[in-house]
Amino acid sequence: MEKLTLKSQRFRHEREAGWKQLETLLSQIERKGIRSLSNEQITHLPNLYRSTLSSLSAARATSLDQNVVAYLESLSARAYYI
């Protein structure tokens, strides 16, 4: 169990910055609309989305912490509807 916890923490640590960037952009879009993003942010959005989906797929495949899986599912769903 401890090994799985360490694996989950490392997985999250390596990828969390991208997830937070996506979350920040989504929050801005939800509050102010997509026109509030810069061209650079709009260009970066699909990459962040794909990276998050990739993380979700890996988290599901390796049976990582269910909290991580639930967070990534929620984040991915929010991004899908933008």
C-alpha cells in the first residue's frame, strides 16, 4: 500500500503543474468568457487538455489513488465543454 501511495504522489507531483494551469484557464473562461484569454493561452489550452486526458488514462490504467482519478475526470469534463 505504501508503494502505491508513493507512486501516486510522484505521478501527481510530475504532472500537477499542467493540471493547475488548465484549471486556472478554465476558471477564467467560466468567469469572464473565452475572449478573456490571450492568444498564447488559447493556443496552449488544447495541449493542456490532451495532457490531462493522458494523465487520466494513465491513472486509470495503473489504478492510482481514486481521488486523483476523480479530480482528473472532473477537470477533463470541464475542459470538454469549453
